[in-house]
Amino acid sequence: MSQDAYRLKSPSGKETELPVLSGTAGPDVLDISKLYAQQGVFTYDPGFAATGSCSSNITFIDGEEGLLMYRGYPVEQLAKSSSFLEVSYLLLHGELPTVDELADFESTIRRHTMLNEGMLSFFKGFRYDAHPMAMLSAVVGSMSAYYHDKLDASNPQHRDIFAHRILAKLPTIAAAAYKLNCGQPFIYPRNDLNYCENLLQMFFAVPAEPYEIDQVAAEAIDLLFILHADHEQNCSTSTVRMAGSSGANPYSAVAAGISALWGPAHGGANEAVLAMLEEIGDVSQIGKYVDKAKDKNDPFRLMGFGHRVYKNFDPRATIIRKMAHKILGRLGRVDTPLYDLALALEEVALKDEYFIEKRLYPNVDFYSGIIYRALGIPTSMFTVMFAIGRSVGWTAHWREMIGDSETRISRPRQLYTGPAKRDYVPIDKR
Ligand code: SDX
């Protein structure tokens, strides 16, 4: 990292040098770690829109160019030529696997898909209509109660087994939540199926009859997981890093990340997009809802639009939009009112001055739900699907954070705007 510096001069004339650090790509950063000690001031950046929380070798986004790359590989190339488990290996280990490394990794993941039977009994305690994200975060958090014997973050084998368990078991936990919601018996994973085939059969197989895997659906889910796998220091990944920075076990850190992802401003947006499209209902209503989204006094936002980093097309949205058309066609879905409505809404919004001026484009969540819906996955499971894909990103960032010599417990400061110091007033004097 280069050692240029910005020179800061306080109103009283005191000078401080802020070293400039440069990465492989993207903006330089100012190292402000000495600022408070030398100038007695903090920086102020609600939402951390202009703050780098760490250095990372995993993923890079160029919001102006609409570029996303995992370990240097553009997501378009990985979407075209790779698989979710190969991308998972890349994110976890930094390099694409050899044939043997991939075969070994896939075999390891397959052999960790089952849950402890005690963990399955949790699902008997949830209400039948519990939101699957609530069940996912609860059951993932409980994993540290089952695997407490391998939680030594300083042990590379423990870090690996954690990664394998999270990646392998999330689809099984998700399927158990889905089966509870639809009142069907839990379906055990099968080691003769690949990652996405297994997910489909755990979701949709029933004991009463054989289940035939739909390869179109399996390929579509694999591609969606690649596109959702990682995304720099987004809200949920930063939550995992922050929780892990205290030394909390990685299962608890990932459970915290799942909770952060659930918010409609983040991963919960894919569920909110479908609700919004159903509320809009018809292309004749698009203008009314676009106007609501532009109205400062109306809390309504166009879900699936806008992004903290992308001020151009989210490359994932572009790929998913193209894929939606192909998948719907290959699934024989000729009646695609929601997809047609989404295309029409995008067309209107992208021509609207408000969206152009604020550089609001469709993001990853705008089209993904339409594909999940076409695959028979209910809206309540959309963010769970996002969590399965992102689980490898959370895991890769937790491992990087643990191995980073610069890691300290995350503890931001604040601008205090509360009451000045005052004395206690006895209740009879108030
Ligand atoms: C994800 O960080 C990541 O990388 C996230 C993610 C990942 O892979 O991890 O990419 C996944 O979370 C995608 C985003 C999903 N969320 C949504 O689709 C919800 C709708 N979008 C917004 O709430 C919003 O765009 C955010 C949350 C995505 C971004 O919020 P920012 O960066 O804090 O931007 P902002 O809220 O300050 O908005 C800037 C302006 C505001 O207007 P002004 O106050 O400047 O007048 O744009 C407006 C906002 O009102 N605006 C919108 C809008 N999004 C922003 N107006 C209408 N509709 C919208 N969707």
C-alpha cells in the first residue's frame, strides 16, 4: 500500500498527516487511525457510506462501472462457466479448485448436509406459520450448541469444518422450515444428488411418490446462488464481521448476519418486491406507484431499486433479468404477468427524471423473486434463498477477519447530542 498522505490542519493550526493506502482496485483510503489521538476529533459517517471498515481480498465492486468480481473473476464469467460450489471454493480459498480439489470439496459438502436429530426437534416448537427467516436464524444460532467441540477459531481444521457445516446444512435447515410451513414431513438430504438437486428434493419431494428433479430449476438456483454469494462489506457481512470481532463463535456470527439480511432494505427486499408487484397489480397502476416512490412525504419506495454502491446497473440484476426470460420459457410459463409487470415498471422508472437523477437502477432483488416464484418457492422463502447463497460470503469474510492481523473488536464512536451532565432529581422534587 503506497504511503502518500493528506495533510489535515485544524482551525487552531495543528497539522496531522493522514496516510493514503492504495489497494488493487477502487478508491484509495485515508488511514484515520491516529486522527483522534492527534486532533481529538472523530470522523462522522452514518451508515458508513464513505468508510472502509477493513481491507479484503475477497470481492470487489465498481459501482460506477457496474462491475462485481469474486477473487478477481468477473461475476458474468463465473455465472456463465462455474457452479455455486466451485465459486464457494474460490471465495473460501482464494483460487479456483483443480478437478480433484473440487471433487473433494463437493464430496465433503455432501457428507455434512444432515442435521443433528435434536436440531430437527426445534421445528416441532415453532408455530406452523413462523417466518422461515426467524427459524433459520434461530436454528443456525443453535449450531454452536451442537458443535461446541470444534469452535477454536485459531485452529484451521475448525475453521474449515465450520465452513463446510454452514454451507452444507443451510439448505437442509431451510427445507425443514419450508416443510413446517406447508405441513409436510421433513425430507432428508440425499448424497447421490448435487447441491441444488438436493435442495429441490428436500423442498418438494413427498413420501407418497417419487420426486423427479427438474434440471432447469436446479441450474437456475445454482446460478442465483453464484450471484448472491458475496458482495463486499454489505450490511449482513459487516454484521458477521462485527459479531466475530468480539470472538463470538462463527455460528452465532452467521446467525446475526441472517438477522441483518432479513431487513427489507437489504435481503428482505426480494420478498418485498413481489409484494409490491402484487400491490401494483397492473401496468395501468405503474405511474401511480412511481409517483408514490418519488413523493418525499410517502414512505413507499420502489423495492428492488437503488443501491448504496451501484450507481449503474447491478450486474446481477442484468443477468437475472435475462435468465428469468429463459427460465420462464423453459418452465413452459407462458403466463408471466409479474415478470411482464416488472419489465414495464423498470422501463417506466428508468426513463423517469427522479430515478435518473438519483441514479436508481434495479438491483439483485428486483427479478430474483420472479424466478423463485416460477420454481414454486413461496415468497416467504425468498430471503432464505438469499441467505443460502450468501452463507459462503459470510463464512469467507469471517475467516478473513479472523486471520487479519489488523482485526480488533469493532467498536465505533459517536457524536453525542444528548443532555449535558446534570444531577439526579428526587421524585418528590420533579
Ligand atoms: C441488497 O449493500 C449491498 O451490497 C446489498 C446487496 C448485497 O448483495 O448484499 O446488494 C443486497 O440489499 C440490495 C438492496 C435491496 N434493497 C432494496 O431494494 C430496498 C429499496 N432500496 C432502497 O431502500 C435504497 O436504495 C437502498 C437501501 C438500497 C440504498 O440506500 P442508501 O444507499 O442509503 O440510499 P438512500 O436511501 O440515501 O437513497 C438516496 C436517495 C434518497 O433520496 P434523497 O433523500 O437523496 O432525496 O434515493 C432515494 C432516497 O429517497 N431512493 C429511493 C429508492 N432508493 C433510494 N427512492 C425511491 N425508491 C427507491 N427504491
